[in-house]
Amino acid sequence: MWRDLLPVGRDSGTGGYRRYAWTPADADCRAWFRDQAAARALTYEVDRNGNQWAWLGDPAAGDAVVTGSHLDSVPDGGAFDGPLGVISSFAALDELRARGATPTRPLAIVNFTDEEGARFGVACAGSRLTAGRLTPEHARQLRDADGVTLAAAMEKAGQDPEAIGADPERLARIGAFVELHVEQGRALDLSGDAVGVASAIWPHGRWRFDFAGEANHAGTTRLDDRRDPMLTYANTVLAARKKARLAGALATFGKVAVEPNGVNAIASLVRGWLDSRAADEATLADLVAAIEQAATERGARDGVAVTVVRESFTPVVEFAHDLRDRLTALLGGAATVPVLPTGAGHDAGILAAAVPTAMLFVRNPTGVSHSPAESAAEDDCVAGVTALADVLEGLACS
Ligand code: GLV
Ligand code: MN
Ligand code: MN
């Protein structure tokens, strides 16, 4: 499975993946998923939001055990974030069959579309739509950097954008969702464990900061006459870092767009995207408000107007305690399996409000993620598959 998927959407220059939703690379990933389902004689379907499902057993029977993750990537992402969960799901199903385990509940593998939100800005768009946490009207008009709407991109890829929306009937069929994911930190490396169970996801969100100044000549405009939004932006980046450190939280400006983006012109507009996360929602709200205030105050000095739009938000997720404890017990008990929180967002976090949900993490020896350097050892990946098979067998088989 890795051999087939590894070249798809990989940039030969950076070695990173560019598998953005509804692009040809995404279509290749989706074709791979469909082929994996067919090779195992699973019932394949695409739901109204473009998420792919592969079923063993009758979906309509209800109380299904679902596992899976996503196949899209961030810009120049690593090989494991998402695909490890999908590949492990198919491999765990193979393992169950090899063990001769007989499912007494329907089992499904899912590929949630557009988890990273790299192209249209909203993370977990596929699961959010399904859970009714993103309205179809809002989703359809989201635009990528070239101005292409999500609706147009879906249509081009053969998916009907008019059909998207909440899917409570589908969610009602799921009795448990378990997502396996490469760890995006070093907790397991530090504890010396190959696999862990998730306890919670920090609340997190994305905010777009528009800094509007005035374009002018870089060689002739006196410093005192400038309204330079780059200056306000730069100060905001520094303020965000300082305030995040003071709050014990995280704030990152990782994406920026500049207009007109000329080397010899003062910018007219700088647009920066803030990703911020904290252990609790009050800390996060206070931190973002403080960053916005710092930006506005600095903007007033620079003659730059600052506007802030929240583009997405995910409240704190506390995974279902019963299911978490069941997973821990199936994997040998709390003394052998660490239970840990994460600052990374996942479709599991979106589903958790509607369905009992749990996650397994596989050790990442460097902790690096959202980068081509992301890694996991083969033995640990195999341990992840075994753990997922143990969990699926315990939950869904007689
Ligand atoms: C998803 O990977 C996120 O946490 O941004
Ligand atoms: Mn990710
Ligand atoms: Mn992921």
C-alpha cells in the first residue's frame, strides 16, 4: 500500500506532499482508496460530502465500528499524517481476516475529505459538513488562492456541490469511530512507547488578519509618510509569539499573502493567517483577543487598518471516557499504554460531538510533522496496525 501511495502528489523538489482537496493528486489518492476497497470486496461508497467509505457488513444495520483518517496534506506535508491511519485501517482489516475473527457489527474504513483545509482554509471540511458544523452555503463559497470556489472544485472533480450538508443518518449508524494517527509531537518517544491512546484535543482555530496600508514607491516615499502594513504585520507576529509564551499556549503565523508583492513597492495589503491553540478555551480566547489588540494598536501607529476574521474554530475535545478506557484495556491496561492529549486537530475531534470517538497515536521519533521530515519506524507502524486490529477485534468481533 505504501509503495502505491508514496509517489502520489509528491513534489520532487521538496520531497513533500501537495495533496490538496479536489486536485488531480487528491483524485489519485481517492482512486487508490477505491481500489483498496475493491481488492478486499468491501462495499464502496462516496457520501454527499465526498468522504469515501469502504464497508464490511451492512451499513444499515447500525452500531458500526468505523476507522480511518484522511489522505490530503498540508503544503509540503509528510507521508504519514493521514495516510498512516488509512493504510493501517486496511492492514488491520487484513489482520482481522487472517486471525479468522468474525465481525458481529458492521465495520467501515473512511477517508475524510479535505482534513487539512490547505486549499480552502477550513480544516476538517468533510467531517465538519457531515456533522453539521459547516453550513453548505458557507462551504460552497470558500475560495482557494486562485479564486476557485470549493463548489467549482468539487464539480470539476465530479462531486455534486449542491448535495453537500449535514448527514445525521450516516452518523447515527456509527457506534464507535477510532482514528489512528502518527503522533505530532514527541511524547511517545520520550515515554518509550510505540503506541498511545488519545485523551483530548486542545481547542484551536484559524484567524485571518488583514493589514491594509498604502502602496507606494520604496525608493522615494519618506519613512514618515509611509503606511506600511508589513511593519504592522511583523510586529503582530512578534507580539503573538510573546503573548503565547506568557499564556502557556501556541500562536503561529505560518501563511502570509502580500499585495502587490513587489520588491520595490511598499505593500498595500498584508494578509496573515494565525493558527492558535491552548489547553482551554478561555486561555485561547484571551490570547487571540490580546494579539488582535496588539495588532490594532500597532496599526493605529502605522496608519494601517486591521481587520480580523475567524475562519474556523474547534472547541476542546474530550474523547469519550468509556471508549478510551476500553481501548486502553484492550491494549494491555493503563500501565502499558500511555494516554495523552494533543494540540493537533483531527476529524475524530469533529465526530466526537456526535459519536463515541477515540484515537490511537503511533510514535514519531522526531516529533516533526507537517513537514517532509515527518517519520515513523516500520516496527512502530506495524505495532500500530496490531493495536488497531486488537481494538477492532475487541469492539466489533465475537
Ligand atoms: C491538523 O493537522 C491540524 O492540527 O492543523
Ligand atoms: Mn495534519
Ligand atoms: Mn492528520
